Amino acid sequence: MAPYTIRKYQDQDREAVIDIFSKGLLTHVPSAFFHLLKQPRSILLLLSVPGALFLGSGSLLLFLLALPGLLVFLWMAARYPFKCYLSHALHTDFRDIRKSYLSDKGSCFWVAESEGQVVGMMCACPAQQGSREQKCLELLNLSVSPEYQGQGIAQSLIQTLFQFAQEQEYDAVVLNTICFNYPAQRVYEKMGFWKSHEAFDSLMWRLVAMPSFCYEYSVPSSL
Ligand SMILES: CC(C)(COP(=O)(O)OP(=O)(O)OC[C@H]1O[C@@H](n2cnc3c(N)ncnc32)[C@H](O)[C@@H]1OP(=O)(O)O)[C@@H](O)C(=O)NCCC(=O)NCCS
């Protein structure tokens, strides 16, 4: 296991960070596809459309082609929200990472470096919590390169964030993770987060039946 250090983002990290972020996000597409496949509306679609086409046209070929066609459609539907999230991030906060996360003292962006290479990342900014009385920090975009996973890098990044949250006098850290991201949920729970509620980030996520689990951590006055 190669040693690693956690440090703040520097401009020369940009390419590696975007690569880790994009790959980390798109690793969820197969799980998203199987999640979507298990939804009653997908099962109904897969059962009814080929049958209806066969009964309507009498064509066995159409019947046989309908199933793979529907599976491709569901794969695209499962991938779409992740592609949109990625494209949105690359055109907004990731366009100028320094300006988005390092120009205000309430936000930050960290990377994990091992043998001169960026192998993990995570950022944080003040949470948009509307009516909440508490001052909350939102953990965003935690990702570790596949070859470096399982070495405690995510835990170290989160520990760094806890330290930051305490220094900046935040009351709590909040985050969202997609409902089927069990490895991430295990990391958060191990680090002391608790699941507060479930929510759909937008209509797009509701349409594909993928709620987010919202987690919270109360920042102690001393770590
Ligand atoms: C989730 C992720 C960040 C974890 O990073 P990591 O550096 O491998 O995590 P750690 O090594 O610090 O693991 C911490 C704990 O999480 C659990 N865990 C981590 N990866 C796991 C996996 N693939 N399966 C099961 N449990 C896992 C383990 O309980 C581990 O504790 P242990 O060391 O006592 O076994 C990483 O898998 C990743 O980048 N995934 C893709 C992007 C992503 O999903 N990001 C989260 C967005 S909300």
C-alpha cells in the first residue's frame, strides 16, 4: 500500500481531478441500470411492449427486437442523469475550481496524492439549507481512483473535512448520496454520519426512480 497525503487542490491537479470525478460518477451507471430494471414500471414496460407489438403486428421479428431495444432505452435512461450531472458540474463549479472552492474561507477542495499522483478528491461548500438554523457544510464529489480504493483514503479525506468544519465553526456536515451507492454509505456511516431522510434531487431523478439518501454529521466542538 503506497503512502498518501491529503492537501488542498492546486491548479496543476485539474486534469487528474476531472478524470477521477468523471470516472467515479460514471461507475454508477451499471448499478443505476439494474436499479431501474427492478422498478415495477420497467418490468411492466418490458412485459407489455413486446407482447403488444406482437399482437398488433403479428411480427415475431418485432417481438424479438423489442426486448433488446427496451433494454438499450433503459440503459440510456439510467445513464442520462449522471451525464447531465457531470456536464453541469464541468460547466459550472469545475470550470474554475479555485474560484468555486478556494476563494471563500467557508469552502475547500482537497486531493489525496500518492507518489506524485492525484488519486482522490473531495470538496465542500456552505450548504443551501433554506430554513435551517444550523450552519451546515456540504460534502461534495468524494471520489477515489479504483486502484487506490480500500486503503482508507476516503476516510482520511473526510477526517480532513471534519477538521475544517470545526475550524470554520460549522454545526453540521451534510451530504447526499444515490440510494444504491452502498460502498459510500458504508464509509459515511463508519465516519459517524447518520441518514436523516430521502429526497429526489430533481424531477429527472424522480423520473428514473433514484432517490438520494441525505446524511448528516454533528460537528463536535473538539475532535
Ligand atoms: C466510496 C469511495 C469514495 C470509498 O473510497 P475508499 O478510499 O475506497 O474508502 P475507504 O478505504 O476509506 O473505506 C472506508 C470504509 O468504507 C467501506 N468501503 C469502502 N469501499 C467499499 C466497497 N467497495 N464495498 C464495501 N465497503 C466499502 C469499508 O467499510 C471501509 O472500511 P474498512 O477500511 O474498515 O473496511 C470509493 O469507492 C469511490 O470513489 N467510489 C466512486 C465514487 C463515489 O461513489 N463517491 C461517493 C459519492 S457520494
